[in-house]
Amino acid sequence: MSDLIRDAPIGQLIRYFSRNKLLQYPEERADYQLPPSYSAKRVSFLDKSYATDVESTPASPDLDKGVEERKSSDSEGEETDADKFASDASIRSRDPSLKRSTSGIEKVESRNTPQADLERQATTADLEKTRSQPIKPQKLDDGTILIDWYDEDDPANPQNWTFRKKAFAAFQIYIYTLAVYMGSAIYAPSEEGVMEAFGVSIQASALGLSMYVLAYGVGPLVWSPLSEIPFIGRNPPYLITFGIFVILLVPAALAPNFDTLIAMRFLLGFFGSPCLATGGASLQDMYSFIKLPYVLSLWALAATCGPALGPIISGFSVAAENWRWSQWELLWLAGPTWIVMFLCLPETSGSTILLRRAERLRRTTGNRSFKSQSEIDQAAMTVNDVVVEALWRPMQLMLLDPSIAFTAIYVALVYGIYYSFFEAFPLVYIEIYHMTLGTMGLTFLSITVGVVLALAVYWPYIYFVVEPEIRQHGLGAPERRLIPALVVCFLCPIGLFLFGWTARASIHWIVSVIGVGVFTVGVFLLIQCVFLYLPLSYPQYAASLFAGNDFLRSAVAAGAIHFARPLFNNLGIGPGVSLLAAFTVVCCGGIYVLFFYGDKLRARSRFTVK
């Protein structure tokens, strides 16, 4: 527990004001002894160490056997990336007491790891040692000693945290994400109240929702690159911006005029946005790629259900009191969430943790040659590099690569349709079925039910199909992550047609609600497949891919909020929804093209690692 508080923002502040006398790390204690591998005689130059290991280390019989098994299972009889890197595993495995295990693969990290390296790790990670092996530091030509994890089970490594510590940290990210996403649609029931209070049109009133959504698409372009700078890490962007978010909820709730309200709503979306892109990076910091689909799907659950739960929470209170209550209710959720994060959210960035370890070792030993790799990389980073990665790279990827452009447009389309529901539902369930504002909000539960049903299908598929396949044959082509999408993509138009053409007084309202649930199952699983496919295809641009995707889908969603009501009023619910569904039918064909020809498109892409 003391370690959790020490690594949280409150602990770092206590350390700063006590000049590191309280909540000390092992390197700062009087009884600390430098690991033997860091003594001058034990540290070798990088190239010499590698050559010595190659010559002196016998290959493990179990490893060789595993490689042969994988070779024999290759249908084309060609050497795979996993086979090519198997000898490297024997180089690094100096302990002969290796045994087979199906759990070792769970320690394979997924952050910023190229496809070939993931293949190698998938091949060798199921070799588990009977005891933890020390990790030998590497020495560069200029005498710099690279600080790394002390051993394979180093508790400072987020990948080695206990299940409870990981789960608690992930839970905080989930609630944080839920609060920010809920902040968008929680405003929807307030639109008519804002319209009456400030004498504006319904389209102008909807700006309170659309500006929030647009802003949380712009925000990650700024905040995500900052969180990747080792000196900063994940927590400062989270805590500072979310603290501002909580404070701004007060003037938003007390806004004396319409202009102030819209400005506050835009700033709320902007300062609440870091978790929407960086939250996934925090989960990747802690969980290996073999378990990442589970935790990412829970994060997506929070992101999807947040907007759906918003109208349920504020629908009754706004009808009973006034439009301002939606902002007060958001404050009641966001405020305690920020306090818990301030007290208990540990830093998850491995680069930041190692940089701070290197700083402590320099203070303790007086050896200025101790540095982390992230510290060296950071020193070479320029403002231009940050600006390019933040603003130009996401746009460049979408403009110049057809497969990236297609996935971004597809996700943006279904996300825009999702947000059009916040304008369509009042037209259907209040005007056609004569529900109250609060009761209409309950129909959004169909989205939550749809996500839960999607998880009930997705998790068994990952556990019984994907995990065994990876353990036996490696990752395979990135397009294999799209296999579920080949089926679920059809659920999007099916659900939309069902919703659009059964929304009439002669048909019970539950039928159209079921259509929304079917659409949600398709959208949720489709996005999960795409978000696993993209970083495996272009791992070196993963952050830019997600930032660009987030910006485009938020921009389209913001536009959908304004075009949805005129579309449905002029064409009617059935034809209007059918028009949107027709676009998703076309995109189904795009998924099949991407699955069968994605490797050829990647081979021609200028962004593929050659």
C-alpha cells in the first residue's frame, strides 16, 4: 500500500516537499546495495556482450524443440519471423533450468513493439525460468551505462505488478473515461431547457453537445504526445487536465449566458480528453498483448456506455429541476474520481519509471554515467519532433495510406451514427411513443446491453480461439485480427434498418430498441477489431494512428449531432436512418477488401517498416 501511495501524485508531492526523505525508493535507503551486474567489472559494451553471449550460450533443448514444432506447423514450409528470432531467445536465456509454461507469454509487452519482435516474443515467452534472472545493463561507446529493470520480475516494472495493483489502476482509468464520455451526452436532456432559458434555437442549443465532442477529439493531439515524453509521463497530463475539468464544471453549471455555457462546454471536452487516447496506452503499459484485448474491451465498455448512461442520469433530474442539474451531476462523479486518482493512481510509463530510477542512482552513487534509454532519446527530441508527431503525422497517415484512411472513415461513420441517436431518440420515443424525458433516457440502456452481449461473445472468442492460436503459431498476419469483423460488420446495417423502419406507433417500442442493441454489438466488436489491427500493422505509428482516428471520429460525430435532426425531420426516421445504413453496407465490402488484400496494401505503403 505504501508503494502505491508513493508512486501516486500525492506521494510524489510528499517526496518533493520532504526532499525525498519520506516515501523513499530502495535506491535512496541507507541499506541499499547496487546490483552486482552494475559494477564496473560486470558491465560490458553492447556489441561485445552480444558477441560473447552468442559464442558461449548453449541453446535450450526445450526451445529448440518448440521452434521445430512451429516450423513443422508452417503450411508453406518457410521460415517464419518467430523461427528467425528463436536463436536470439537462447542467447538471452542463460539459465539451463527452463521449463514449458503457458503463462510466460503473459509477460510479453505490446507497447511500441514491431510485428517481428512480437512474433519472436510469442515464440519464446512460454519458456518460464524456475527463478528470476538478473538483466545485465548495457554500456555504450561513450561510457554510458543504460539503466534497465534489475531482473525479469522487477516489481517496479508495471508488467510485473500484482493482479490487484493492475486491476485497481485500470479501474481508475475506466471510471475516469466513463466520467469524461458521460459528460458529452449528459447534456442532451438539457437542450430544450437551454433553448428556453437563453432564447436560442434547438440547433444552437445542440452546440453544448457538439462542441464538447469536437473538443475531446482535438485534445489528444496535444495531450497524447506530452504523455509520451519520459520526463512528463502519464500522470501529470491526467491529473492537471482532469483537475481543470472538475473546476470548469462549476462555471458551466452557473453559466449566466449562452456564450459562456458553450465556451465552458468546449473547454470541458478539451481538458477531459487525455484519457480518451492515452488511457489505452496506460493499459498497454501494464498488460501484455495476450491479455490486452480483455482490458481494452473493458475500457471501450466505459467509453461506449458513458454517453448512453448520461441521458439516463440527467433525464429525470433535468425534468424535475432545470437544465443546470446535468452539469452538477457530472461534477458529483468527476470530483471524487479525481480525488481517488490523486491519492492512488501510480505512474505506468516504463520509460518514465526508468528515467527516475537513473536519476536516483546518480544521486546515490555519484556515477554520472548511469542513464536510461528514454533519457537519451528525450535529449535528442526537439519541439519540431513533438509538433510533427502531434499534428502532422496523424493527418499524413490518413491522407497517404488507403487502409488507414478507410478504417478511420469507417470508425468515424459508425461513431457519427451513434451520436445521431441523441437527436433521433427524442423524435422517436417522445414524439411517436409519447414517453417522458426521463423514460426516454432509459431507452439508451439498449446500448449498454448491446455492449455486454458483445463482451459475452468477444471474450470467449479471444480465450478459446485467439490465445491458443498465438501460443501455437505466433501472431500471424495483422489481418487475422479482422476475422470477427467479417461477420459483425453486417450487424450495423441490420440494426439500423430494424431501428428505422419499426419506429412507428403501430409497432411496440421494444422492437426499435432491439435494433439499437444489434447495431451496438456490431459497432463495439468492429472497433475492437480495428483497434487491434492498426497497431500491429503500423506499430511505430500507433500513437499517431489513434490520435488521428480519435480526431476524425469526433469531428464527424460533432457534425452528426447537427445534421441528424434536419435529416430525420425532412426525410423521416425510416428513410433517414436507411440513408446512414447504406453507407455502412458499402463499408462492409471495405472490410473484406482489407482482410484479403491488406498485406498487399501494406507492402506498398510508405509507412510500413521495411
